[in-house]
Amino acid sequence: MSTRGGGIDEETLGFVLDTLKTVTERRLGKATRLHLDEADEFPVDLVDELLGPELGLHLLFLPEEVGGLGGGAYDLLRVSEEMARVDLGVATAFLAIALGVDPIIVGGTDEQRTRWLGRIADEGLIVAYGVTEAAAGSNVAALLTIAEPLPGEDGSIRAYRISGTKQFITNGGVARLYTILARAPGGPSFFVIERDAPGLTVGAPERKHGIRASNTTQVILDGVEVPADQLLGEVEGQGLEQANRVFGFTRLMVAAFGLGAGEEALARAIRYGLERKQFGEPLYRKQGFTHKLIVPHAVRLEAARAYCELVAARLDGGEPGLQVEGSIAKYFATEAGNAAADAAIQAHGGYGYTHEYEVEKIRRDVRITTIYEGTSEIQQSIIGTHRWRQTVRTKGAFYREMAAEVRAGGGDEAAALAADALAETILTAHSKKLPREQWAMFELARLATEVETAAALARKAARSDGGDATLLAACARLHAGTAAHDVATTGERLLRASGLYSDEEIQAHRAATRFDDLLAANDGALELMNAVAESLAG
Ligand SMILES: Cc1cc2nc3c(=O)[nH]c(=O)nc-3n(C[C@H](O)[C@H](O)[C@H](O)COP(=O)(O)OP(=O)(O)OC[C@H]3O[C@@H](n4cnc5c(N)ncnc54)[C@H](O)[C@@H]3O)c2cc1C
């Protein structure tokens, strides 16, 4: 069996998206969304319908061999984005099913995949993914849930007795099937456990800041006996590796949530700014409104979209892992979505602060995306560590090649300049072991994210000849200009803050990174902002 499909054709994806739109328009209108949020209610009927025969949304991420559609990363990206535009709570229920299924897809034996995935496909089962514990949050390896082997009459392992408490489990109270990470003698391992297994109980739903339409509970395992053939892969100790293998996909899905929620908030802010008149004209005529609350967020969301599409294309092309890229996509898109949603409240003034206009709900909902599936800080830690090593190992070639690719593809020179400068900055920082300071490493991770998203958007804009080509080119230029400025100023700040570099060394670094050229990458930015504002109003 293959692990995951390379994707469905455009027509089928279009059909899935259209059907999703029809069902959510019918079942998840504004009154329902507000009610679910206010009542803290999981819409069980709606989720059943999404997983039912008409839509069968879960079939998208199941392999064809078991009756799924074999959807790829791009398909998941698009569906997640559209669901997030409607309601991130419901979208989260869907994410948790995909997460729960993933250990079976990547870690299950052929027999286990046929058995469990086949049932999920046929019965539309709600699945939950149980990894987090009170003492094992970001540090999953600290898990305390124990899987104790129980010998059969012939001495082989007949079953495992599992005990422990899982914290913050999405769909915890409504799932029919759980994939639970527990510590077996051979190391952390995933087990498939059914809802009615004796000893499995669930806690009360958490009362949450946002995504209140999703169900989040503790899952308590008190001596739950699980047959040995429900250990995924039937070999102990593979759980963390199985979890790691799917981060490219799962973090891309959460990135799509940030993107979708941010886009919806931005669209509402634009509409409102065009309609609402103050001081004799629409707010949208005020540069202080558009260039603060609209344009910067539109630019970052375009960059997030370009980067997510790039990662999806690489995953669908069969590249394994892409863990760091999944981290960059999630970190950048979810932070951009949060910032856009926050600005949308401001753009609505006092009305933005009320439930009626929904932007405050989007803001509360999207807040979770920088926390679950690895916090922003954990993503920064992954990005910083890997890109530091990669840059040092290649003596800077990793980013210089990225710059060369941007130039070869006709992309914006500022993005190439920023990538070249980042290579120098990481090497200069490494020369005095500065990235060993976590603050410095996180700042370098942030710069890497700015530069890589700028490179992705520059290349996408250069390729584009459609109706949005002018808008994309302006966004690419603006984002690259900001990235170039950031590499120049943050890079110098890091060196100065450390106290490790002499004035001569700092001047040499300025020359090597072409400091003045990096700042000059913002020449003409005001005109570009005007153009983006104009284009978005259209
Ligand atoms: C609504 C919701 C749904 C969820 N759904 C699921 C689910 O379905 N399944 C599941 O298994 N889990 C789920 N989670 C758990 C979620 O993934 C964890 O909450 C998250 O990974 C963070 O763990 P923690 O809450 O223990 O925070 P902690 O790990 O305690 O982190 C607290 C803070 O410290 C920072 N921090 C941690 N380590 C470092 C470090 N090394 N360097 C710098 N800063 C650091 C973090 O970024 C964060 O800001 C869910 C959580 C919520 C709130």
C-alpha cells in the first residue's frame, strides 16, 4: 500500500469544494455559528453529515486502496483553508480526524491499514489523536502513559494494559476511535483503541477562549486492555518517528487554517472599510486605515499562500519529510492569520468588538493555531536549529542557491539579496557560536521564515501571468523589501546585543551583507502599498 496519494484531479477537488460550500452554507450559517460559539456546542449532526455519504470529507485523506480519494497535500490545503474560512472549530474536528488517521497510514501494517482505515472510510468514524499529557506538552517524549505487555499462554505478547491521562484531546468526548501514544518497554508507541474499550473514559469538555464548536476533553485510560495487534506497526518504539513523519502534512493543514481564517477576517475588514463612512468618506480612503490595517496583512497572507502552495507541491511530488518546511509554513501562516484577524477587529472599530460582526470570533478561534500541533516557539526552535546547521554545513550555499533560484526564475531581486544576506548573517553569528543563545536562534529562525516566504512569493509572482499578476508582483516586492530590511537591522541588532563583535567586525558584516542595498530594497514602497490597496478594493 502507498502511504498517501499525490492528489486528486482538479475537477474532483472543485467538486469537493463546491459540495463543502453548499453544505456549510445550508448548515453553518451565521446564526448557527454564533449559537455554537456562545453555547460551547459541538455540532454532532453537522460533522456526521460532513462524514456521511453525500460529502464523505474524510475520504479525501484516506488512500484509494481502502475506498478513499487519495487526496494529496494541495487538496488538504485547499479544503482546510475553505473550512477555516467558515468555522475553525468545525475545521479542527476535521483536522483531529486526519491527525488520528495519520499514525495508521504511516505506521500501520498492511493488515492494520486495511482493517482500521477501511472502517473509518466506510463508517465515517470520528477519530481522536491522543498525544498530549499534563507533563508532556511541547516535550512529547516526557509522556507518562504506560503500555504494559501482557503475556499469552505461549509467552508471546497477547495484549497491552494502558494507563494514563491524555490532555486537551480534540474530539475526545465524541470520537469512536482513538490513536493513543503510550510508553511500551520498547519506547513510545501508537495504539488504536475503540471508544467502548473497558477502562476508557473522557473528561468534561474544556471551556475555551475560541474554537468553541470543537470538543476538547481529557481521555482517561485506566488499565485499558488492548490486543497486541492494535499496536501500530506491531513493533514497539516507533511512535515518535511515526508522529514526525507526518508533520509536513499536518502542520501544513494548520497553516491553511491560519491562512483561511486570516483571509476571511481581511475580506470582512476590506468590505467594512469600503462601506463605513467617517469624516465624510469611506474609511478605505484613509491611508492610515489601509496601509496599517489592510495592506500589510494582505501581503503576508499572499506570502503565506505562496509558501504553503510550494510545500504542498513538493509533498505531492513525493519529497519525504519536509519537516522544517512544514514548520515554516505553520509558523508564518498562523502568525499572519492571527495578526490579520486582530487588525480586522480594529478596522471595525467598536463594532469589531461585538459578536455580531464575527471578526472577534475569528480572532479568538485563530488564536489556537499558534499553539496546537506545536507552538510557534517550537516551530522556531525546529527552524532555527535546522537552518543554522544547514547553512553552516553548506558554508552558506543553502541560502545562496535560494537566491540564485529566485534570480533565475525572474523573481524580485530584493528577495535574492535578502537570502544572500541571511547566509552571511548566519555564518557571522555562527563564528562566535551566537545561535547557542536561544533568543538569537529564534530571531534567526524568524529571519529564515521571512526570507523563505519572500523567495516563494517572488518566484510565484514571476511565474504568474493571470489576472492577479500585478497584485502578486506588488505584494512580492513589498514582502521582499520588508524581509531585506529585517535581515539587515535584526542581523546587526543580534551582533551588537551579544557584545561579542567589535565595530570593525560589524562594519565588515555590513559590507558582506550589502546593508545599504538591503535598506534600498524599500525604495518606492509607498506607491506599491497604494497599488495593493487599490487592487484589493476592486
Ligand atoms: C484546543 C486544543 C486542542 C488540542 N488538540 C489536541 C489533540 O487533538 N491531540 C493532542 O495530542 N494534543 C492536543 N492539544 C495539545 C496541544 O498540542 C498542546 O497544548 C501544545 O502542544 C502545547 O503544549 P502545552 O500546552 O503543554 O504547553 P507547554 O509545552 O507547557 O508550553 C508553554 C509555553 O512555553 C513555550 N515553550 C515550550 N517549550 C519551549 C522551548 N523548548 N523553548 C522555548 N519555549 C518553549 C511554548 O511555546 C508555550 O508558549 C490541543 C490543545 C488545545 C488547547
